[in-house]
Amino acid sequence: YSLATPNGVKVTVMLEELLALGHTGAEYDAWLINISNGDQFSSGFVDVNPNSKIPALLDRSTNPATRVFESGSILLYLAEKFKAFLPTDPAKRTETLSWLFWQMGSAPYLGGGFGHFFVYAPNKFKYPINRYSMEVKRQLSVLDNRLEENEFISGSTYSIADMAIWPWYGRLALGRQYGEKAGKFLNVSEYTNVIRWATQLDQREAVKRGEKV
């Protein structure tokens, strides 16, 4: 149950990547939850996610069905269920989960902070725009430094950390999250390692499909 926001895209990318690996058990029905119309507050959706946020998943392959809400939790649930995109080595697994939760803690500054005040706020105020811009640039720098010596976020292996971070920061670097104007304002072109990584993931067929769902 979702919408094509960055948080929603994370999960459909994961499901499409699982299908690309041949996991037929990852076949899914995509139900549109139009948050502009308040669908997330309907009793049916609240039964799946009591916090009324997309995305949410109902796994009917278990008995009883298992509800999973919050995008990071869904990625972790699917990774463990299908034993994919999460390293089994304890140190590598921990690194991957650290970056997964880095995204959970960082993205509100990009979305609810920069995105809101730069794009959606009816009145544009210099202080919050500058405040959140500097934080997003710091986050992009953190990612750029990480990707300078690593092909993917968690190291040499594509993982749920990449799937969580790309819809927010990868699409921002490519000029698709909040538009080219936002990218220019943040000088995303200076984060060359992030752009390399974002472009690489953007070329994956499963990522393309997941973004379109």
C-alpha cells in the first residue's frame, strides 16, 4: 500500500530487485494510497499501519498475515525473508544496517526540512531554507566521502542501504527530487561520487520499474 514518494519507491525497487533475482514469492499487488485525498487515514489502511504513513505491506504468505510498516522495516523484513541484499557476515551486515538507519534519521532534514521550505512552503523564508540546505549539503558530503572508496553504500555489494538512500539522495543528485532548481541551489554537481553511484543505480532495470510503480 503505497505512493510514488521516495519512501514508497524504496519498497517497490526492493520488490522488483527480488523478482529480478527469480524470487517468485516476491510477486505483489500495488495498492495506491492517495495521501492528498487522506486515504492513509482510512480504517483499512490504519489496520496495516497505525501511524497512517505510506508505505505499508501486508504479507499474506504467512498465517496469519503479517503487517509491516515503516519503509526501513519493510526493506529489512524482505531482505531477511528472501535472504537477499543484506550481507550475512556480521561486520558487513552491521555496516549495511548502520547506513540504512542513517537514511531514516537523515532524510527528514531533506524532505520535511529542505524540500518543504524550498519547494512547498507558501512563503519562502531565508533562515529555514539556509538552515536545511547546509544540513543536506553536509549529508551529501558524508555520502560522497563514503562512495569515494566504495562502489555501493555498504561497500562492494548492492544492498538495502542503496535502495533506501537512492530515492532520496540519488534522485536529488540526478535533478529529479525537487527539480533541477533545487539541485543547482545545493550545488549537487560537486558531489561527483554520489552522482556516479546515483547514475549507476538509475540504469538498473529493477530500479526503473520500481520507480514507475
